[in-house]
Amino acid sequence: MEAGTIAEDEIEAVKAHISPWKNFLAGGFGGACVVVVGHPLDTVKVRLQTQPKSLLGGPPLYTGTFDCFKKTLFGEIQASSGEIKYHGAWDCIKKVYQEAGIRGIYKGTVLTLMRDVPASGMYFMTYEWMKDFLTPEGKSVSDLSAPRILVAGGFAGIFNWVVAIPPDVLKSRFQTAPPGKYPNGFRDVLRELIREEGIASLYKGFTAVMIRAFPANAACFLGFEVAMKFLNWIAPGL
């Protein structure tokens, strides 16, 4: 048998074992791992990005990442507001729909695409490149150890957020603004931020993002790989 035929047979064998259902289930488990590990710092990131401007030269609401985390942890924000606007996700959806209709539900979609399309490309490109880089010569990528998967996933998360954070700041500001504040969309948000706070404002929450990025995305890809191996073990024919 010719070498080319052997290679083609091996490729077909690999393709035959790719299961959309396994990828779906394993990917969902990986996503759950991101939330468990990274959600607290994601909350901190959004609060830093959307904190109101200080009045009359007074101190800002949060002096930094760790100050925001401490105040969030001890519930000072809820105590100071005296009112809870949304009682859960469904209540939020209902009230936003009543206020602004279906457009309110999809507010910030363009900015989300501006963030996720390039950032996701960087995310998966970095992960695959790191896996190849960390694979010992003569070994298969599928045989990577858990620590190497953690490193590959962690660096993928960091490079993802290096690209994603400026449009993420714009998205957070735009989505939490009162109706009609930015009639021209993200362009108005960008102009206001640059004019009032400078170019560095596009990287608000950067410290929280970077602290979160490595462990959360390392957990994501490790969770995905572990779940895939588990599914291959219990349901090889799925």
C-alpha cells in the first residue's frame, strides 16, 4: 500500500471519530468551568467599566480592582442604592423589553460582534498554536498532559482579552447607558470616553480581566479535554 493511501486512511479514521454531540457536551462543560472560575472577576470588570464619574473632584467609586472586589463582596453597592431594579435574569429581560422592545434586548449587538469575532479568532488560533508548541516531538497533540493543556488554555485566554477589552468597555458602557444617551451608537461612546478620560479608558478593568483570563480559560480547555475523554470512554459510539 502506498504511503499516500495510508495517510488518507488515517485522516478518514480521525474524521470518523469526530462527534458533534460530544463536542457540544464537552464544550458546554468547558463553558461551565469558565463561569465557576472566572465569574466573580467578570462582575468586577463590568463594575469598573461602568462606574459613574466622581462628582466635584471627589474620589471614584472604586479605586481599583481589589477595592471593587471588596466592595462587591460586602454588598456595599446594594446598600448604597437602597433599591434592587432587577430580581433575576427573567425579570431583567421582561423589564428591558417593556422599556425598549426587542431592540433593547439586542442592545450592543454590533459591539459584541466587534469584540467576539476577532477575539475568538485569536482565542482558538492561540490555543491550537500553543498545543502544537507544547507537544513533545514524536507525540500526538491528543496526548498532552493536563498541565500543558492548562498553559495552552491560559495563554489563549490572555491573547483573547488583549484583543477584546476595548470593544468590551464600549459595549458595557453602551448597554448600561440610559435610553437615547448615545444616538449614534458606539461612536458616541468612543468619543465621550476619549474626550473625558483619555485613550487609557478603553482598557478599564484590564487588571481584573488579566487576573481572570489565565485561570478561567485554562479551566475551560482542561474541562473540555477531560469531558471529551470521558465521553469517548463511556460512549465510544456516540
